[in-house]
Amino acid sequence: MMESLDSALPPRAVARTQIFSLLGPDGRFDETQAPALPDEALLGLHEAMVSSRLVDARMAKLAAERRIAMHVPAAGLEAAVVGATRAFRDQDWIFPTARDLGAFIARGVGLEQIAAQAFGTGSDRAKGRQLPGHLTARAQRLASVGSPHGAHLMHASGCAWGARIAGEPLVVGAFFDASLADAADFHCALNFAGVLRAPVVFVCYERGESAGPVVADRGVAYGVGGVRADGRDVLAVNAVVAEAVQRAANGNGPTLVELVVGPPSEGEVPSHRLRAHIEQRGLWSADQDDALLRRVGEQIDVAFSRAERAAAPAVEGHFDDVYADLPWHLREQREQARSR
């Protein structure tokens, strides 16, 4: 089934409605579809998914208690986000949304930085100027999360085209919700990427709430191949996105990947599939799972407790990053702020 992304096939032959899957709900792995990942990679995926869900739950609780301004929930997307993120290479850029907390965790952004951003402390890389969950991590090649819905899709296509012009061997990923498939930004981004064969992979989450056409088929009009995978199956997600990344890296153009997650009401915890699989392989046990939950929970407690008590950014910092040469009247205001 994975051969449907063969670059020799025309876009219409690449687009399909079948949902690719490797892991069953009971954790059984279909070895006929793709090779198994190394043990270390499987354990890393599991920990990243568990961490993502626990951090998401903590931030949702803080938002409900009005201790942070807001939180965009990400529960149920752990397999889709973590599996897709780990399919990209270190040099590749990813343009995430506010729901893609797992992308930052999967790329090694520390809990201290996530907590500092949520509370807008003096340690926040965005200097307290962004809403909670609107993370940025340039060192990890994660673009800043923006509030304008869908604008980042065109940014991703532009970044990919710019990299191709510059001869940089990288691929760009753009994550988004299926609700954006009706937006102008979506169609502009796919048209741009398809015409210029930009090395970009569009990763869409379909929660099963839309009665519209299959999202993966919408790339046909723009010469963009499409594929669907089970968004609750982290190994299927990783395999499909990794192939799309390789396809783009080989100069064969963009791909639209649709990850079918299902509505949040279904209540499935995506990490449970992988946990069942690694238990069957003898890599994991109930005691190890309890220890992981306890360790990550303690790390979250420490990081968020420290951030909640931390000082806010200095007032005079509001004048930074706006002008190369600060006008005289703003220099005076900055000096007044410092003297208070």
C-alpha cells in the first residue's frame, strides 16, 4: 500500500481514500506493510506521546482555573503530531499550530521553556508577548505558532521554495486541521507548492467531524499527491510521513497527508496502541509505565510551579525588537520605565 506514493505515478493515481494502518487497537503490528522501527525509536515515540498528553492536561487545568490566559487542547492528536514530527529530519523545518504541543516535545523543547511561555515569564523566548501555547523554537527548527488561522501554510510553501532556490537540502512540514481545507490559504499554499514542486509535506488532522470530500484528494487539482493514514496509529503516521519527506527530498514534489484521528468523543488514547505493541515485544511493562508517568508528572510539577512563581519580563523590554534605532521619544519612555 505504501507504493502509492511512488514518484513515478501521476498525482491522480497517488490520491486514494484507503486509510493506511500498521498497528491494530490491540497493538498487533502488520509487518507486511512496513519494517519495524528500532527499539529505541519505539520507546522514544511512546515517551513523547505520554509527555505530550500529560503537559496538555496540565495546561488545560491551568486555563480552566484562570491561572493562564488560555489553552488550545491537543488531546487525541499525540500519535499524529509526534509520529509526523519524528518522520522529519533534524534539518527540516516544521510550521505548527497551537494544537501541536507534541511537535515541540518530540523535538526536545524542554518543559521549562513550555511552562515559561504559558505564564509569559522573563525566561520566555517570546518575552511574554504571545498567547499561551503559541510556542517558538528556532533552534529546533520549529516556526513560531501564529494566531491567524491558516496563514502558516503559505509560509511553509514559501520557506520550502526558498530552500530549493538556495540549494539547501531540507524539507518543510506544515501541520493543520482539516477545517482549513476550505480556506483560501490552503488552496494558495497547495497551488504554489504544486506548480513549483516545492519540497513541502502538508500534514492534515481529520477528526471525522467533516462531511466534506476526502482532504487527501484535494491536492489532485494542484498536482499534489495525497495519502491517508490512521492518525491514532503512530507507526503508520511515521511511515507515511517519512516516505513523503523522502519523496520531497528527492525532488519529486509535495505531498498532502491526511491523518484520520476521529472525533475527540471517541476517547481513545493513542499511546495505548503503541504501549500494547512494545509490551508484546518485551520492551515495556506496567511497572515501567507507572515509573514513566510518575517521572514525567514530577518534571511537569517542577517546571510549571517554577514558572508560576517566576518574575514577569522587565517593562523596558517592551521597547526591544521593534526598531533598529529606537526613536528619541521611545528612548525617553524606556528610561522612565527603568527608573520606576
